[in-house]
Amino acid sequence: MKIQLIHGQFIAQDALELISKMINAKIKFHESRITNTCSEEDIKMRERKIKHLQKDLFEARNYIATEQIINLESEIFLNN
């Protein structure tokens, strides 16, 4: 199954807002899964994912700052 989340052209400001909200939602998801009962390995894995997402957002902001119109595509594939 495929879910089409985003498909189209956006002005830079709108594209950045969409990307920021999606990445921040994923960061919050990982932060919410870090608990006192998590293993150290699981915590470190989630912290790495959060840092990677933050880096990706920083790079996206830099790229979008140089553009006026951005084409965005985002899909989720559900597989077994």
C-alpha cells in the first residue's frame, strides 16, 4: 500500500514549513520513546536518529533559502 503525503510545487516558505513540521514530528516521536526503561543502546540509537534529522533539516533550510519554488514528493509505503 502507498500513501501519497505530499506532491507538488510550493513556494520556498511553504515548503520549508511542511518539511520542518514533518521532521519535528519525527523528532518528537523519537524523544517520546526515550524513557527510563530503555536500554542505553536504544537511547543512543534514537539520539543518533534525532541528530541526523536535525542535520537534514539544517541542510534543507540552506538549500531552500536559495530557491523560490520547490518541488516536493513524499510517500509512505506499507509492506509486510
